[in-house]
Amino acid sequence: MQCCFFLIFSMKPGKNSLSNSNAHISNLSLAKYRICCRASEEIPLPKFKGAVLHGGFGFALKKISPYYYQRFCQIQSGPNPYFFLPPLETTSQYIPGHEFSFELNLIGDTANYFPICLDALKYLGGEMGLGKRRGKFSVLSIASAVPPQQSGGSGQNALLTGEAIGASREYTGCEQMRFHFITPLRLKNADRILLTPPTFSTLFARIIGRLNSLGVFYGYGPVIEPKYKQELLALAQDIPLHQDHCTLQELNRYSTRQKQWMKFSGLQGHITYNGNFEPFWPYLVLGEWCHVGGKTSFGFGKYIVEQG
């Protein structure tokens, strides 16, 4: 194995009345890898490649280790302990020799099982093939997926602490926040998929809900205490939506289990909100790394927050 590292998040208390709400954010850790590959055969792929990658990984893991397949892919009551950020290029055909990369993220202690995940990806590429036509590929390298400015330029074995996050993503006091959805955002409200941009309170509730679930199932507990969570959710009600530049992306994926093409959709683009984001800031930054909404294991819900 070429690299193994953990990203451990913690935040210094702020100066506002909700400072103690940051105390438990270090309960969550995340290992982030970039897998670089080369197509050995032609590989026809859909525009969004996360579903194909996710499905192939699951089948390969089940083939080489039913035990770890159950631990990774058959979670009954919680989120999956892993998720992908697939290749973002929209080309629908990889020709032999084409190089591509994707990210694999492992939550908490699940990072200890990275070797078996890598074996599954190598088996997928070399033996099973990717997509409906089973195009083969080879794994070229594994590296840190931590941006240099956040790793401190320390190389592949990067340890990202709360102090490092605070230094690289300081809240400037700006009262306008833009959320760029790099991959589709799939949120539900009252059991229905949102077809229009969410309110900030809805979006933040989903972010904190996911972070808490990941912390409870794969870390050391929730990232925020219930009392402070409710205070933050109340404050979030006062943050209005300012601008909407999102469009609904209708995508298709082939379900090998159901033997048919299925539609799934999500919002993509950017949304701007106005208000005081200081008490929300550490959770918004952590949410960048963990994605938000449905189909996160496919790679949905990747966002970047931009101040101003």
C-alpha cells in the first residue's frame, strides 16, 4: 500500500454564545485517497460515473470478501462508512490508455480497511471490468486527496487537524455564503425529492444530521450536542436565500440487481445565502469533506463553500 492517513477534525471554540457547540467536532475523522487508473479496454460510461463505480466496487468487494462486503455495503440502520467522488469529466467513452482518477473516502476506523478496498478496486479493474460492457482498467497509483494548502505541504501522509482547518478556512465575517454543488444535491423534504433549492435551515439540518450519523456510527459520538444543535437549527431559520443558480440534473443508472435503467436526479450549480455564518462555519467546512444528502456513497452532494 502506498499511503495511509487520517484527517482528524477539531475546532477551537469561537467567541459567540454557541462556542461549546464545537467541542465534539473532533469525534469525526476521515481518510481521503485519490486512485489514479488507466483504461486497458474501451469503457463506455454514463455522464455521471459515481453509480457505476459504486456498484462495481460493491460487487468486487463481495467477490473477494463477503465479510467486508457486509461491513461496507449492507448497513441496515446507518450511513455507509465510505463514499466516492467519481471522475468529474463528462466523456461517455474511455479509450484504451485513457487515464482517470477518483476519490475514495473512508470514515473513522473504516480507514483501517483501506487495503481490502484497494484489493477490491484492483480486482474490479483487472478481473471484472467497469460498466455494463465490463471494460478493464489498471490502478496506477494511490495518493493523498488532501489539497496542499490544507495538508501544509507535508506530502502523502497528511494529518489534517482542526487547527489546520481553522488556518486554511477562516471565517472572515462575510455575510454572504455561496454553496457550489460540484456533484448533484439530492435532498428530501416530507419524503419527496426537492426540485428547487433548499432553504438554509433545510440544508444545514441535512449537513449536521449526516455529520452526527457518521460520528455516531464510525467515530466517537455525535459532532454536536442536542442542545446546541437545536439552537443552531433555530438560528438557521433566519438565514434567507439570496440567489439561486441551480438546475435539476436528470441522470440514469443501470441497476444490475433490478436489471433495468433507473432515473435519479439532483440539483447542481450554486446557491447564495445571506446572514451571519460564524456559528455554522466549522460544520459547513466539515460537510465539504463528507458530502450531504442522498446517494452520497455514489458521490452526490459534494459542495464547496465560498465567502462573498
